[in-house]
Amino acid sequence: MTPMNHATTSQPVLVEALRGDAVESFHRGALAVVDADGTVLHALGDIHRPVFPARP
């Protein structure tokens, strides 16, 4: 099992996959809803944390 650090646990759980009544897995992250001008209307988690795109 991978140890969790603050960067991982500070993000909220966004999705849970269930098997019956048990949580089989969960995914943490951040999200932001913005308007056309870029004003944040709603946010969950650390939306200012840098995100690095995957290489193609």
C-alpha cells in the first residue's frame, strides 16, 4: 500500500466506485467551474495547485 501524504489527502474525494455497499475505490482531485470571463463560480480542492500535462 502506498503511504498517503498531505498533497494526496488534502484533495477531496470526487468519485467513489461501489461494489454493493462497500467502497471499492475512490479518486481525489480538484475541480473548478468558471464562467466565460474565467471567474470561479464553484471550486473543490486546491484549484491553484500546478498541473503538469502528460506527454503524448
